[in-house]
Amino acid sequence: MKKNNKKKKLMAAAAALALIAAISGTFAWITAQDQRINRAESAAVVDDSVTINELWEPKPLVAGTTAKKEVSVSNTGTSNVFVRLSYEEVLKHLDKLGAEKADPASVAGAKYTTYTANDPGLGKHMPINFNGAKAFDDGFKVVPAAQITGLTLPADDNVKLLVKGTRTVDPTTGKIGNGFEAKLMHEYFADPFNTGKDPNDPTSGYDAKLNKYQKMTYNISMLTDNGATDAKDWDFELRDVKYAYYEDGYKNKVVNWAKSSLPDAAGRTPGAVGNEQANALLGTAGKRYNEDYDYTPATLGLAGGVIPPASITTATAQIPTAIGPKAVQADTSALSKSAIKIDYSGAVVDLAGLAAATDNWIYNEEDGWFYYTQPLTTGATTADLLKNLIFESDMGTEYTNASYDLVVKLEAIQATKEALTDAAGWKLDTTPATNPITKAICDKLAP
């Protein structure tokens, strides 16, 4: 009976302290577009006593830049706890790694016709966007369709030819010159606000930024200037008209660094249906600290409709043993690149430094978790585990339009020796022959 009471108390304490907390930030390398890091302040366990602290310095994310991301854990409760952190990653990238393709409208899917807001673009051709608003700002004007030959209607409906130029006459020779620049785009979404307004008239209220355009390739000739000065009034011939797109659109690479032992943020029990891989946010959708997310298998387009098994890295390039940058798993696995890196703090130690460690972190390659190397006492805060996110200067076209979510997840249990190995706690296997690192960490935490 006494043993059962002890176990019940342990389970109650673990349940009160234990929740996988997650902070999700989106980092994007988007060619010719703006980038933004969204900030989340913290995430807490059920009783708000153990929290992940995060400091962001949002910056435009471009190759060769660094964004501050300091992550630590605080305990404001009345009990000492053991804490560990790990990651979940979602990398959205182009299926063909940024390669551009162009085909006529007769090729299925080349012309993007059905616009969907926030289209995930999984498994279908996606348009290469064209900055039509900038073209209008630069003085280009729309040529009426009646003055264009070479378009196949209705297949080429909503194709807009933009030109800028003038007719000149040499005062000495009388020679006529017709200089012009041209741009061709497919307007695949027209905002109702612009209906009936003249895009060539800046006073009409037409706002090109509200519409969406697809890049096109083509050859062009001016047929006649019709005696007009403005190029928009001339006749043109188009040839080899094609729509530019990313073949097969996007796919998502999902990585879970470590299996969880405790119920997650959605209350799912590890190993239960829908949480077979014991994830924190992977497999769920919702909002976490003002961050909307949808990591359900259907939305991510995952094969078989399931989250892949946990990937416990043993790669030297990804395991921190001291201060400095280390690779993440997602882009290495999906793109065969390692341009996204986590800059770790000097608080990280390796197994050789564990015995003398105090306010430190150590990665356990036997289970994929980063362990704080001493009990986190009430009112205390750990040293930072992370310091920065680094986007290396060798980012190439593989990262075109990619987005990267890093979910930092926390597990906390009561700081008792039994909680480390008990079924109500972390269930750690400390068999020396098979799990020497785990045993060393447990011996350090609870001698």
C-alpha cells in the first residue's frame, strides 16, 4: 500500500508539472519578398510554473544573416524539477528545389487558374509570382487586347501585356524611332475593388497591389505604332507565350528529434492513436501564443497520412558539444544542404564535461533530448541553450520560397530519482550496456 501511495503521489506530481510546451517561429527565405520572424514570449506548463523563455530580435532573413534566438527555462513553482528540451521541425520547400519551368496554357497546370488564399501548393504546379504592382509604379501601361496578336483566347484570358515607351522623330533626318520595354504577366486573381477601374489611369483608384500575377516568358515584336506617341497605343505580336511555374509545387519535411514521455499540449498520451510517435505539436492544429499552426498530416501532405517516426540524430554536424553553430535536420534531410544552423551557447557540454557540469546542458544522442545538468530549483532560470539562428551565405535556389518552423518543446518532472525512470515520469532506461549516456545523465541529476 505504501508503495502504491508513493507511486500515486509521483504520478500526480508529474501530471501537475508535465506538459510539452512549444514555441513556434517561422523563418523564411523568400526570393524577392519580405521576410519576418514572428515572436512568442513564452510557453508554460499546466500550472505556469515551468516556462520556456525566448528572446527574439526579428530581422529580415536573408543569406548571411543572424537572428537572435535565446532560449532558457525558468521555474517559478514551489518544487524543484528536472527539465529537458528538444525540437520539432517543419520545412516547407519547393519539390524541384527552386527550378523554374515554363509551358503554354495547353500544358495542364502551367497556367494557374484557381486561386486559393494561402494555397499550400502541395503536389500541383504553382505560379512563379510576378511583381505587377512594381511594373505599374515604374510607368508601364496595359496594352488593350485588340492591339495584340499571338494570344490564344480563351486559353490566354487575363494575360496582360505591359509596355513603356514613346515614338520619336529625329528633327534632322525625320527618321522615326519606336523604343519600348515590355512585360507580360498572367493576372490570376483580380480584387473586386479594382473592378471597372482603369489601370492606365492613376486617378481611377486602381490598386495593382491587390491583384496577383504569374510570371510569363515570350517573344515580342512591334507591328505598327498607329501614329501614336505612347507605346500602349501600338500594335504588338507575341510569340512562344508560356506560363512560368514551379513544377509539382511544394512539399513538407517534418522532423521530430525526440519521442515524448508525457502527455502533450493537446492532452494526447504518448503511444495513443494519433500520437504514436509521441509528438508535441506535430499532428495537431491550433494557436500557440498568437502563432497559428497546422501540422496535421493531411495539411502537410505527408505520405500515408502519418507523422514520421522520431529522428534521434547522431550526426556530428548536428550535435553541439560546446559553443558554436550546428546544423538542423530538416534542410540536411530534404535539400542535402545545411544552411540553417542553431548557434548554441557556451553552456553546452559533452559527456567528458558532464561530471563537472552545473548550470549546463548536454545532448543525449540515445533519446534526442537536451538535459539540464542539475535540478532546476524554485525561482531559478537555466543558462541559455540557444543563442542565435544562422542563415548561411551559401543559401541557394533550394531555399526559394521555403519556410522553416522550429518548435522548441519542454518536458519537466519532479526532481526525484524515481521520476527519471518511473512509468509516470520519463521512463528512462539506464542499462549501462545499451544506454551509457542516459545512465551518466541520471547519475548526475540524482546521485
